[in-house]
Amino acid sequence: MREQVDAIYRTESRRVLATLIRLLGDFDLAEEALHDAFAAALERWPKDGVPGNPRAWLVSTGRFKAIDGLRRRARFDASLAELAARMQNGGSTLPAADDESVEDDRLRLIFTCCHPALQPDAQVALTLREVCGLTTEEIAHAFLIGPPTLAQRIVRAKAKIRDAGIPYQIPARENLPDRLDTVLHVIYLVFNEGYSATSGGSLTRHDLSAEAIRLGRLLLALLPEAEVMGLLGLMLLSESRRAARTSPEGELVLLEEQDRSRWNREEIAEGSALVEQALASRRFGPYALQGAIAAVHAEAPTSATTDWAQIVGLYDVLARADPSPVVQLNRAVAVGIRDGPEAGLALIDPILEAGELENYHLAWSARADLCRRLGRTTEAREAYQRALTLTRQEPERRFLARRIASLD
Amino acid sequence: MKYLCLIYGVESVVGAMSPTELQSLMSEFNSFTEDIKQSGHYILGQRLQPVHTATTVRVRNGKMSTTDGPFAETKEQLGGFFMIEARDLNDAIQIASRVPSARYGSIEVRPIWDMSR
């Protein structure tokens, strides 16, 4: 029985929580209710058997226990009596068994956790906690911050939701594009946090990318929009290279040197299909375009056969949709390969001069690489050294150090 | 829920407007106010005189001091406010985004403390 309940917890607890949050209007109450509901299940189901619809049973039980708990506490605090009464009556709709309203509740939860009135790092923390069910410790560990700091962040976010009156709802049609952007951004942030950490790092970081992909799948199931497809495709294509990105010794392996036989073909197939679908819809945006670039890399059997002309073309389009300096930088690198290092440098130097990327180690290592290819060794060394001062990631530092050594 | 929408803007922007532009802005504010009265959001709204007319009062250790001007020099200055009743923050944000000077200034949306809680 214990195993059955655990299994149900794994598959249903997030959905139950989302619905309880809607019914009770409060994160903490809902979490308590979830806990109480599962405790009750462990007690009752051995005797009564597992209910036909466990989710509905859990929601109903959780809600009842929460209201009951409020009533008991109301004896000491009158304001809670009113709250309990409101929940009893306005119980909105009775917990429905159907999937549609449950999926609506999960969407509501995602959009609420990613509300623009919350700080970006609070959005990320709250989403991982409430939507993905990660513990505070797991999230703190993944982002390399102390658990008390992370816990505070979540507490403050929940307080903001309560005090400022952030509603638990799916945004209206006209606001959906903007609000969806924020959600996609949060998911991408989580993915990158897991992606840029190389192995030899903790398992938790790999799980972050997996978590982001899971979130992407959930969002796609709830909202089949082009950019959601684009983001999921991009993440799958990036993830497909994970095994090849680090050597057995934990060293960084550049794209052009990766053993492509270690790329995950299933993820590539799925990712590419999603990107194609997104592009076909004509409502695509930056994520689909980045996905398309990743797909061009993925379909090249070797680094030498990569269609760089197509990649530059895609960057041209991407730069119009997202004129950020990082996009310009990546485009410059692609131009440097298609047209030669001089051309690449001619684009990178003004970007560095403009200042926005002056503390971005990848900008300096890109410059260094181009200088190296042109035989401008002194400049290459300076740029690699600048890059070295700007990154704290061990495998990256070792890579840069090796590059510097190879110049001598 | 009640919210205060604090209307911030660079004063000199309004100061540099021609009489026609100013007229147009004022009439936009009037329409907006009418709209939110109709929709039941409006509780109160006022335009403030410019910051140079402000006086700041502090009492420390029983001593009162008054200084000429706002409590702090800021890039954007408080020019007015609306107090509104809104369903939730999203509703309040919608209202704030329609304040005419949101186009070039900033509207701070602050929930009002519910004393009955």
C-alpha cells in the first residue's frame, strides 16, 4: 500500500496541489492540506481500498481538512472564521474529476509563480518549488546559494502574492503573449542553470535541465503555442549533446571537437520536429530560431560539414527578433567561420567596445579564438586571460588555461 | 482590494509641453477619470502641484525641521495619484497602464493596508 501511495504521490501530488491552491487561495494552506490528505490516504486506504479517482479523493480530503483546521483556529482568531466560511461556500467549483480543469489549475499555478510583479529569481524559485515540487534544499543546492536565503526568497514571494493581491489565474487573451514570455524565460533560465554546469558537478544540476524540459512539456501540453514548441525543441537539441560535452576526465569539449556519435538521436529527432512545427506556424520567435540553429548543428554529420551559411542566415533573422548583444556575438562567431576570422573580428570588436559584454567571458574567448586563428598571438593571449578572470567555472578555466599554454 | 497608483514623471517633460499638448493631456486624464468612475474603480484622484512647492517635515528627538522641496531628489517626481478599488493586482495593473502619463512616466501600484484583516 505504501508503494501505491508513493506512486500516486509521484504522479498526482503536483496536480492535487495546483487545484488545492485554487480552492484555498493560499500556497501554505494548500501545502499543508496536501500533506494532510496524503497522511489520511495512508491511514484510510489500507482499510477502504484505493479510491477509483485518487486525485479527486485527495483534493476533497485536503480541502475539508484545511477548512476544518481553519475553523478550529478560528476559535482563537475570529478573522479565520470568515475565511473558513468563504472557502466552504465560494468553494468555487467542487473539485472536479476531469482532466481539463486540473490542467487549467496547473497553468494557473505556472503563470502565478511567473508573475512579472515578482522578482525574476523569486519566479524561478517559486516555480521549481510549487510547480516542480523540488525541495528548498534541492533548489538552493542547484543554484549554489544557502538554503535559508532561498527559503527567504520563497517566503517573500508568497507574501508578495498575498499582500499585493496577485490573482491565481490564467492571463486574459490579450496579455497572454507577454506573460507567456516570462514563463518561457523562467524555464530557459532553469535549463541554462543545469546546462552550463558541466559534469563532475552534482547530479542536481543535470536534473535542473531535465526539470526544465519536463516543465516545457507540461506547458506545451497546456498551451500548444509556437514559441513553447520552439523552446522545448531548443532545450531537447541542446540536451542531446550533453554526453559529448565533457570528456571522461570532466574537461570541456567544444562543439567542433565533440564525438557526434554520442549525441542523443532521439532528442535530436524530437527537438528538430518541434522546431520545424514551430517555424511552420509562422508565429515563431527567438526560441524557435535558436532551436533552428541548434538543429542545423545537429544534422551535420561532422563539424566540417556544418551549413554555416544557413546558420548565419538564421542569426540574421534572430538578430531582428532579438537584437541583444549576445545574439550579435554568436552571429559574429558564425560569420567568423563562414567568412574567415577577419570578418568575425570586424564584428566582435565593436560589440566589445560598446561595453555591454565587457564582463562576459565568452565574448573575450571568442575574440581570442579569432586572433589565434589569425596568428595574432599576443592579442589572443590577452583576450584569453581576460576571459579567465571573468569565469569561475573550473572546467572552463582549465580549458582557457590550456588555450593560453598552447599559444606559447 | 484598494490600491494607490502613484504617478511619477519627469516634471520638465510636462513643463516643456505647448498649451495644445497640455490641453490634450488634461483632456485624456479627464476621460480616463470618467472611465474608471463608470467602471467602479475610482475612489479618489488628484493632481499635485510641482515639487518645488513641496515642504518636507521631520521630527527628530522632539525637534521639528522643515526643508524646502521633496523628501528626496528623484529622477522622476510624484505628480499625482489615483486611489482605486480593484479585483486584484492584475486588475490594478490594467488600470495603471491606462493612466495617460504611463506612456512617459512610471506608475507605482501599491496595495493599501487592509486594516480589517
